[in-house]
Amino acid sequence: MAPGPRLQNLQLTSLSSRQDPDGDDLEDVRLLDSYDEEIGLRVSSESADLGVRKVQLKVTGMTCSACTNSVESAVKALDGVVSASVSLLQNRAYVVFDPMLLKDEDVREAIDDAGFDAEIIPETSKRQKSKLQTTLTGHFLITGMTCAACVNSVEGILTKLPGVKRAVIALATSQGEVEYDPTIISKDEIVSSIEDAGFEASFLQSNEQDKVLLHVTGLCTLVDAQLLEGVIANLKGVKGVDVNLTLSEVEVVFDPEAVGLRDLVDGIERESSGRFQLRVQNPYIRSASTDAQEASKMLRLLISSLLLTIPVFFIQMVCPKIQFLASFIMVQCGPFFIGDLLKWFLVTIVQFVIGKRFYVAAYRALRHGSTNMDVLVVIGTTAAYVYSAASVVYAAYADYHTPVYFETSAMIITFVLFGKYLEVLAKGRTSEAIKKLVELVPASAVLVVKDSEGKHIREREIDALLIQPGDTLKVIPGTKVPADGVVVWGTSHVDESMVTGESIPVLKEVSSVVIGGTMNLHGVLHVKATKVGSDTVLSQIISLVETAQLSKAPIQKFADYVASIFVPIVISMSLITFFSWFICGLLGAYPHSWVSESKNCFVFSLMFSISVVVIACPCALGLATPTAVMVATGVGASHGVLVKGGDALERAESIDHVIFDKTGTLTQGRAVVTVAKVFGGMDLGDFLTIVASAEASSEHPLAKAIVEYAFHYHFNGKLESTKQRKEEILAEWLLEAADFSAVPGRGVRCSVNDKIVLVGNRSLLSENSVTFPQEAERFLVNLEESAKTGILVAYDGVFVGLFGITDPLKREAAVVIEGLKKMGIKPVMLTGDNWRTARAVAKEVGIEDVRAEVMPAEKADVVRSLQSGGSKVAMVGDGINDSPALAAADVGMAIGAGTDIAVEAADYVLVRSNLEDVITAIDLSRKTFNRIRWNYFFAMAYNVVAIPVAAGVLFPFTGLRMPPWLAGACMAFSSVSVVCSSLLLRRYRKPRLTTILQITVE
């Protein structure tokens, strides 16, 4: 039976069936269909229809949330920008815009004008077309046509091919233009179809386009660049070439339907006679290299500043206490003391050479009406420097020597650079999850080279980034599978824990699906690559984690608002501090002994004011949420829980109801017929043949169980157990089912032997006026009360029999349900099955709230009814008919082995299809937001406490004051402490099955 209409046309990508009989292999699911793989932004269908371009930029100079807001505002102000998102931690801007109105350079210039350095990140071997575009336009050369009849013949053949949308043949040019869906039919199959019709055909090109960035060894001179450009331009399928001699890189735009990436690289090396050696630039390694360069640059600045600051500190603090050194620094050089001149010279280098980055960033921010931490650093250090320089000049021409505070300026800059360096290192550790995922992919692969007859000729080691679909790869024990594929030879066990979190090795044999990045443990395997590059499961997981780390949780809006007003408030408080102490000093409101060290109340007040400016830290607030989200999404991925953003994490934290779909979610999704009973005297064999013929056209799990049961009844032990043999037998044995139709939520209806066959539930038979005897009713009730689903059959208007079908519960279902109750969450079961079966299943797992006989279209209504009562609802499902409910729920959780559309509609993807991960997802979100709240508490408490202390509130009572250099040190370490707090989430351990029941409501 089928609960709803067949919805294959709704799938965004092709599905492949599970090959592993144990069901441990992943289906060919698309984890990111609702996200743009290249930029991590949701793109509306309207935008996709208009034809948008996506660009990713590296942005340097951002220090806090105010900076990201400035960049976003500058970009969104451009005419033609659809959406823009900026990540502080990743130093990235992702922009979607209309290429008819803007160019990439316009976006980069807008960010530069906003006061930050922007660099366009080249796309590396990723498709330029929209992921929503499912068809290609291919051009084919067709020879042998002599007249219009030939043209009509070829067009007629092509238009009848599955996946071909349109075909136009031009006799004059001997070319044909074919619009086709590459997920259904390949260019080679089109060529074969034309040749089968008696014509010669070859593929020329398509409208598909890839862009790849290659590093070139041997590119030294302008002559080399010209030679390389000429070689590449003459290769088949190349559409554009851009050689960068400075970086020894070349960007190539090519048609992947006409030439593969490996063929392109091989062709360049061959045509250049080995003069050039090329390597594909891995975008993740390139990004990591850039981050390492940033850390190295910060370390160099820190060391330089430290080497200059130590002498200044020595001259200021140590020399006056040692007699001969004190005499030396008091030696006059003209009107100046030599000690003052040395400090002035050293600090000038620190202030304006090493500290230049602060001035540049502050200027750019102020020029666009925004403020950030750099503004505070510049104000504080410049005030100390200018006052000290003025004091030295004043003392040279007046018989009055006032204290100077050059060391204050130098030490503030040094401490800030130290804090920034630690922050860069700490932020780098927040993305270790992605780095570990990237490292799973082996650098090279062993390609099995075959001749035209498919015989093994030789083996060749190639770059893993050059693997192409259809390649046969050799995977020896102890090495990693280089790409997603299917085993074509060999048997082994594969450790998939690094991708799925499943610790038990999985048996792989011929036809088993393997995942790139997993470890082959025992035997040798030959794997046919099916998904490479950005299409692999691992690449999609990496992209989804990056997407989640980019997105902002709603709680981040608070930090963004505070950051926008923070600096002006701090500057105002600094001015209030200065004038309060200064005026009180002029009025004699405090003893003169307080200012004896500083000689006058102006300097006394100025030091308090500078301390207020440099101790305030907006960065800690800005880092509180994104660092925690980045760590949490990475930790989730390592446990097989993929989160699609910080907003999903935040919503999951407050969940109080979890709705479970029954079939395939609480149950294993492997329906098995336990009993088949005939009423009315029909032979059991004939009964099974008729029902199997009707159900063979349905894709519902229960229908497949009935067909399997009937097949084994007739043929068990009578034929070879091969799939091909089974399919041949089915085609010969099954009767023709005419006028087949699936009745949503009821079953199926068709005609066999010119008689109407109905297979489904009570409602289907009742609607068609079919009655069934009391004996059958009692038998059906017993089945349903024992948690079995009853399927009724009518033939030619008469009830003839029924099936009892069971779908075993997942072993962890009952424990997970009990665990959710311990967490204060109410579980709900949702099913289209009858009430008796639903209650029996719910009783077995411990669910009290059951919603049965729910039509697929009504599942979302059940979600909304709970939400209307103020509940926060999570929906866990796996099928197409679950997608509306997944989308309607506050948090949708898709079983990773479910359908594409279910995965697309969800906020969480449970890769392992294990219900324990529902607990993990909610537990992780709760712990993450507890950490975020602590981060905000630390950041707010730091500023609330530190600013008054720096302003001297405690000085009248304790005599304690905070020198500006110490205030700078506190500011530097405040943001580091928040990042380190978020890093504690890396210690997260998922609740084990044996301890879930110990969870209590927090």
C-alpha cells in the first residue's frame, strides 16, 4: 500500500538505495539542499530564478561585533545585494548579489571603504551554476544526416529518452542542442542513443562551468606565463584562463562535461612537456595557511613591541633606583634629559610603527561613523603619549620637571597585542572540528587504470582532489577511502566512526556504499567513485558546519546592540571621570597628598581617565556567542549531530515537546510480514500473486514487505540468490496491474485480470463498500493489539484476506523516551497507522500522548496545535511526508538516512539514524547556551566592575588605583578569557545510553 501519492518528482537529487543488508550504510542524501554550499546562506527561490552570484571575501581588521555590523551595513547599502553575512571568527564575508547590477570588485571596494581590508577568495573547483538548476544544455556533433527525415528521426529518439527535456538538430551544421538532466541521463548515454539510430555522434560542450585554482611549479617569468596561458587556452573544454605570476597560480574556467579536472591537469603537463607541475589548491588548507600567517604576523608585532617596551620600563622603573644608572639618565643632551629622549624615541616606534594598525583601523571606523576597540586603544595611548611628549618639551624650557608616562603608552600597546595574539590562537582552536574533518580526506589515491575492455592495466597514484566520478580506486588496509563510492571488488570492514560516530566497524562487500574519509581496516577494496569534491558526504558535512558557524543566534543581537553603543558610552564615562577628579581637585575636595606623586591634579585625573578608556572591552561581548556556537557545531559534528545554525541551537535549548514519527523513526523501517491469512477459499499462492502484482508499483515500505513475502513464498530455495535473477523472476511472475493509483493515507487501487484490487486499511475498503466478516474483524483486532499493522485485501469487490505486518522498534527507543521524560520533555508519537497498533507501539516505548490515523498533510497541523498552547516543539522524522511537519516545528530533526527533502527541511541532521542523538542534540544545545550565558555574565561583569575600579571609585577608601598599563593588560585578557570559556565545550561528552536515565531536569 502507499500512504500518499508518489513524490519522486519532488526530490532535489537522485536517491540511491541502501546496499548494505544491515542498513548501516548512508543513503545518497543531500545534507545541504536548503543551504548554498559555496557561501552558507539561504537563497530564496525568487533569487535563484533571477540568477544571482555568490562571492566570498576574506576580511581583515575586524575586532568586535561593531566591526561586523559596519561591514554588513556597507555591503547591504549597495544596490543589487540580495543578502550578506559576516563572520567575526572566520574573518569572512559572504555576499549574494545580482551580477547585472554589481561586480565582485564593487563588493570588495565597499568593504575597503568601510575601513577594512578585503580580498576576494577564489572559487576552487566548485560549480558556478545554481544548485537549483537541474538541467544542462549540451552541444553534440552528429554526422551521417542527409535530409530532414534524418533530423526528425534523431530529434524523435532524443525527446523520448528519460531526462531529456528538449532536443533541436541543425542539419546545416551537423550539430544538435540537447537540454537534459544529468542526474537522470549522461552525455555518453545520449551519444550512444544517437549512434544506435545509425548516426555518428560526439559530445562538444555544455553550458556547465567549473572554476579551479591551480598552483604551478615552474612558473618563473613572463614568458612562462604566456606559454602556460597558450597551452591551457588550446585545451578542449577550457573557457577562460587567468595566470597570476606573483603567486604562481592559474585560475581556469572549464566545462566539466567536456573535460574532467584530472584530464585538464594531465593535459597541461603533457602539452608543456613536463615544464609545469600543477597542484589543486585546497580551499581549507589555503584558509588555514592564511590564519597561520595572521598569527605569525601578530607574534612578530608582539615580539617587536616587547623588545622596545622592556627598555622603556627599565629606564622608568629600575634606573632611578640604581645610582650610576640614575646619574646616566639625568645627563642632559641639550635642553633634554637623555633618559627622556631614549624613552621618547623607543615609544614613538611602538606608538606609530608597531601601533599603526590601531590608528588605521580607528580612522576607517570613525570615517564611516562607527567605533570599535581600536578607537579606545588609540585614544588611551595617544593621550598618554601626547601628554608625556608635551611634558618633556615643557620641562626643557621651564625650570620644572613633571613626570612622564611613556611606559604607559608602550605597555598598553604591548599588552593589547599579547591579548590579540592569544585570542587568534584561541579562536583557531574553536574551528579544530573542521580541521579534523578536512584531515580525514587522504592527500592521494591509487587509481586503477583499465583498458577499453575494462581489464586492469596498471595502478597510478594521483592527487585525491583529481578523482573523477567513475574512477576505480584501490584502497588497501590501513588507508582511508578517498571518495564516496560503491565497492566493485573485495571484502573488508570499514571504520566510519570519524564521519558517522558509529564505533562498530561496518562490513563492506560488492555493491556496498562507502564514505570518503573512512578507514579501511582489513581487506583490499576496489571502489568506484560516485561522488567527488564538494558532492561527497564529508564535504557536505564540512560545508554545513561552516554554515552553522557563520549564522548568528538571536541572542547575538543583544551583543550587537551593546557593541554599537559601547564605545561612545565608554568615552563619555572617561570624560566624566577626568572632569570629576579634575574639578574636585581644583576645588580642594580631596587631600593634596593624593596627587603628590603626579605633581598636579590634571595628571592625576588624566591617568584615571586613560585607565577607563583602555580597560573597557567590547570584544568580549562580541565573542561570547559566536565562539560557543563554533565550538558546539564542531563538537556536534564529531558526534554525528549536524546543526544548521546558531538559531537552531538556541531554539532546541527550550524544547518541551518532541514529536516522533513512528515508521522509520521509532521503528527500524524494515517492515516484515508475520502472517498472511486468506478468507473465502482463495488459494494462498494465488492470493499472494495478486497482491504482490498490485503492490509492486508502490514504493511504500509495507508494500515492499508484502512483495518480498510473496516472492519468498513462491521461490525460496528454487533459484539463485542474485539480485539480477530476482528482478528477472519478478518481471516474469507478476501479473499486469492496470490503472494503478495510490490513495493517500488509505492504500492502493488497481486492476489485475480485469478485476479491481484494493489493498489498504479499513477506510479504503469502507469507502468502496466492501464488507468483511466478523472472523476477519476479530483476527485484525488481535493483530493490532499486538502492535502489528493489518493490511486488508479486496478482489473484485469481495474481501479475500489480510496481512499482519510488524516493524521492529529500534533497540534504543524506549530508553530515549524515558530519558526525554527525565529531561522534562514530553514525547509524542505521530502516525498514520490505526489507533490500536499506534497505542500498542506507544505503550511498548512508554509514550502516553499518541496521535494516530493522521494524514500526511495533517502532521504539520498537529505541530501547530501544540505550538498554539505555548509549547516549543521538536519534530523527528525521516520521510517526504514528514517534511511539512519538520518545517513547521520549532526544531526539525531529520534522520540522516532519510529522504533528501526531510533532511532539507530540518534544522538538525542525525547522521547515524540513532535516536540517542535526539538526546545529544538537546543536551548539547542546553550546555552551549548555558556556556553563552556564562560568557555574557563574565563579559558584562568584567566591564561593570572594571570600569568603576579604573575610574577610581575605590581609591578614596582603599588607596588602590589601577595604572593605565595594568588596565590595558586586563582588557587584553578579558576577551581571551571568554574564548577559553567557550573552548571548555570541547570537553563535552554525549550522554551514554546507560546513563541517559540518570538525567534530571535542570
